[in-house]
Amino acid sequence: MLMLGMEDGLIAFVWVATVVSALGCVVFGGFMWNRGGDDSK
């Protein structure tokens, strides 16, 4: 990760974890978007 200016391995790990977490949220939201629910009254 030295190409991105991250000299410390911990900083690179946190950066990658943040990106993976954001992608996980998008995937989870996509799966749950049209999940059947009884919203009608």
C-alpha cells in the first residue's frame, strides 16, 4: 500500500476495512431493499 502513501500497515488495514464495510452495507441494503414486509394498514 506504499503506492497510496500508506507507510504504516495498520493504516492500510483500517482503510481497506472501511472500504469493505461500505461495500458490505451496499450489498446488504440491496438484498434487503425489496424484502417482503407488511407495510399496508
